[in-house]
Amino acid sequence: MDDYKPISQAELERGYFFVTHRLLIKKIIMVLAIVALAIFYGVLIFKTIRYFMGSSFSDSALQIQQHTFDWASYHSERVPKDLILGKPSFVSLGDRRYNITALIENTNADWAVKSLEYHFVSQGEDSPTKTAFINPGEKRLLILAAYESNKAIRNPELVVSNIEWYRIDDSFPQIDIELSDITFHAATRETVDGVTTELPSRVSWKAYNNSVYNLWEIDWQIALYNGDTLVAINNLKSKDFLALENRDLETVWLSRLPRVTRASVFPLINKLDPNIFKDIYVEPKVELR
């Protein structure tokens, strides 16, 4: 089949025009492209200037600033809060021997004080340095017992240093020693069948180990007050305190005491020390038959 068709005069003229004017056509295309780009960037620059000079930019900047994460506040919230230190109190034991105490509180829920050092200063004289720990959210006494001073104790000051913080995690043991019925009993005399017995001053309380941990022992701090004035301090150890156990505890003072209006009791358990645990309570299995 013959597909040949002769080229028309119009097609020859168009081809001749494109061949003879190809450089001009390229220049026209380049000029049009440059004009289009100029118009595009001109409009872009105009709108950008208008945006920055208008209220939209201020609103956007303010919105970005409001949504910027406050790293300073974040870090300040995660650092431990300072310990709350109470005013020191003291009791003279005679012969320039003194019991000096101060209440300290750790209000942090997720920070424990693994260790700290403390001492008291009175009339320019520093007492020996002692160490202590404080669990999260707990109060306790810092005690210097039977301190022999070269000078009479007056207005002692507490100095705490070298605090070693420890941030707790889910592995931190949950131990709650619940106290109730803290009662001071003044010294009395009782006569039974003609026999008179002197009962010394004492403090009694109930303690409940509301945890799954069997403990080797618990140290106790006991302080007596007349109003806000310290009257006497004592300590006690209770051994083999089992999980979920209730126990009646008591400590006595054999010496005469002045008037007492209240008693405070503080359990001391270093929860960061694994050696305090005997084992973990396990619910006994009941064999079904």
C-alpha cells in the first residue's frame, strides 16, 4: 500500500519559518520564562513583607512562643526540693551532758536521702558529725545523745551538709508502718495486796507493718514534749517485724520527768538497704482435696 503524501506549500512555509527563526523563538521563550519568574518572586516578596508587617506574624510568633516547651521549669520540677529543718531543741542531763534534737522532713515523693551529715553549733563550738538517711515523704529526728560540751548549750543551730540524693523508681520497696494509739503514761504507784509497785513513765503505741516485707528489725525514735519544748528522748529496737503484723510496743523512762503534753514516735527503716529484709511475704497456699 502506498502511504506517500506530498508536502503542501503551507507546511513547507511553516518549516522554513521555524528553521530561519529558531534563535528568535528561543529568546522569546527565555524572556517569557524570566518575566514569569519575576512576577512569581515579586508576588512572593510582596506577600512576605505584608505578612511580617501585619498582625498575622505577631500572632503566629506569640503562638509559637506559647507552645515552646519550658525546659527550665521542667528541670526545676524534677530536682529535689530542699529538706525542711526544724528548730533544734535540747535537754540538759547534768554534768554538761545534753540531748540535742531537730526535726527534719523530706517532702519529695520521688527522692530519698541516701545519706547526709549533720552537727550542731552552740556558742561557737561544733558538735561531732553524725550521719542519717530519710525516705521520701518522711519525717524523723536528727539526734545527738548524751553530748558532753565544754560550754553550756544555748540556742543550738543545726548544720546539714553532704546530702546524697537518690531518685527512686518502681523497684523502691513500698513499706508503710502505720502507727496508732500513741499514749504517754506518767509514773504511778499501784498497791496490790499491800504491796506497792512503782510504774515508770512510759510511752505505748500500736504499729502495723502494712507491707509484704518481713523486716529484721525496726529502730524507733521517741520524743516527749511539753508544748513545743523537748522534755526527753528515747529509742527502741523491735526485731523480726513480719509482714502484715500488728504489734504493741512500749518504752520507759526510769528517771523522773517534768510535765509531758505529747509524745512523738518515728520508725526508722532504711529502705535503700537490702540487708533489712528477711524475705517477702507469700500468701500460704491452700491444698484442695
